[in-house]
Amino acid sequence: MLLSKTKKFMSKSISVVLAFILILIGFMFIVLGKYYQEKLNKEFNIQIDCKFVRIDNIDGIIKEYNSQIPERNKFQVFCFCKNIVDTKGFSTAYDYQFPEKNVFPCQNFVNKLLTYNSLTYLIMFMIPIINTIITVSLATLTSFEKNNNLTQDKLSNMIKIFIGQFFNTGLLLLIVNTRINVIKEWSNDFPVFTGLYSDFSPSWFLNIGCTIFFTMIISIFTIHVGPLINALIMFIKRCFDSGNQIGVGSKKNITTVFMKLYMGPDFLIDAKYAQVINEIFLNIILDFMYILCEYFILLWNAWIVYFFILNSFIMFLDRQIFMYIYLLKLVINWYRTPPNYNLELNVKFVNLLKYAVFLHTIFGIWMYGSDQILNDVRIY
């Protein structure tokens, strides 16, 4: 049924507003995590650079521990406990005692560090989950727009899903943790641009940059989880329907019920387009970040080089194996045959890529232009 321009505008506006609310919910989760991290940081200064702090004078460390200075200013105690964690693990640091009996200087450090890291990991896992919820929800919301054909429905959905995923995966962590002094002075509790970092720095790459990086790794797998779980559930239902002998017969005697059970789901081509665009944008825009993130992590702890070798292998598995199984085997053997879409999806996909090149240049200049990045680094 064709709608008037006014009704179509209202339908599209409702869909866009609901999509914005979903993105806002994801924003609130990230801001909440950031709030508790900053609350911990006020008591526990995670930004201390331990390269310039002496930890070999145990008497000085004991004296600082027993002093009345604020906890976040006890640099020697912080770095002493951090060194034990890095070399011997959390349990050893937690149980460590000073020569004075029943004095455990690192227990508070270990508890707060674990809480801080847990919030970081929670954010990393929540972002892909929120992206999945947005993808499923927007597929339903697009039906309210009453577009003229199915391709326009998919095109509208693709753009909204891409914006939501791009904002949640990349931009949100950036703007939440960036500090603009004018906004910080106006309101310390404002949800954006009141973070710890006024510019890109080694600490930013270790804490925020790598969070974005690991979130993208997790997203590789979450995109496959939903369809595979659905396939397993449907397989179990078919086993019960046919008496554990699929293909022998069915207990369903109504055609519509039978077709619903034995026909595969629709292939969400709009969601797949959006995911590919999001990956391309983040890789093109933030590839400088990955290089610098690896560089600073290797300076921080050399053994993590094996993690990045593993990560490269995971990326290869995703592109060569998971994508082969997911897009070839499942499309052929599981999903329904998709309808014939026109070229609008491909044309829009290609047109969006030119904006990634522009953002790539802006972020590259910003990152390498920071005097905290390459100021003291020798280039041979």
C-alpha cells in the first residue's frame, strides 16, 4: 500500500528516532563503565609511568605505605605492586607481606586493578552484544518506514546499522575518553570529552586504543554466533519432529507450520553489508592506531608479540575459513534463497568508502602529529 509523503515521512522519522534510542542505550552503558573507571582512577592512579619510579628501596616503600598521603599519590607502592603483578602474577602480589607481619601492601592495589580491568573487558564484550541487538532491532524498525520496495528497506537498514556499529565500536570510546579542557572545567561529570586524555599518548594506545582493537577481534566471532545458535535450535526441533530421523517423515500436517520449521531463515544482507563497511572504515581510519598500539605494547611487555601473531592468524581464519563457511555453506544449505535486489545496495556501499579515505587522513595527521608519540623516538 502506497502512503502519502507526510505519512511516509512520519514512519521514517519514528524508525530513525527508535534507532537513535537504541544507539543511546549503548552509549549509556559505555558512559557508565567510564564513570566507574574514573571513580577508581581518583583513588588509584592508573596513569603512573613506573619507568621513572624507584622500587628497589624497600624501606622507602614501607615508609610511603604507612604515610598519610592520598592513595593515588603513593607512586612507589603502586609501581612496586605492579612489578610483582607483571612478574609473578596477581595471587603472589595479593599475598605479599612486608617484613612487618600481617601487612599486605598490594591487596588494595590488586582489588582495584582487577576491578578496573574487569570494567574494560566488560566494555569490550558489551559493544559487540549491543551491536547485535541493534542489528536485530533495526531489521524490525525498518518495516515502519513503508519504503517502495525491498531494496530500499535493506538500504535504509544497512545505513542505520552501519552508523550504530561504527559509533559504538570506534567513535564512542574515543569521545568518551578524550578530554577537552573547556568542557572538563565547565562540568567534570559531563558524559563526553571529559576523559583522561587530551591527546594521543602511549597510555591512550595501551588503554583505549587496544580496547577498540580487541573489540573488533571479538566482533569477528559474535557476527557468527546468532545464526549458528539458531541453526542448532532448528536442528534439535527437526529431530524431535521426525523422531530423530530427519528426512523420514514429519509430524506437521499443516503446510505453513511445516515450511516454517524446515525452511531456513532469511539472509540479512543489509546487516552483512553494514558489518563489512564498519570493518573497512575502522581498519582504514584506525590502521595508524593498530601500528602504534602494537609498538607501545611491545615496549611495555615484549611477550605480547605472540598475541599479535595469534591475532593475525585469527584474522586469516575469519577471512578464509569462517567467511567461507558462513557465506557459502550457510547461504547455500541453510538460508533461504534471497530475492533479487537491484544495484542500489552496491552503489551506496561504494559511495560510502570515499568518506573513509577522508577520515583516514584526518586521524593519521592527528595521531602522528601528537608530540607525545614520536617526540623521543629515534627513527633510523
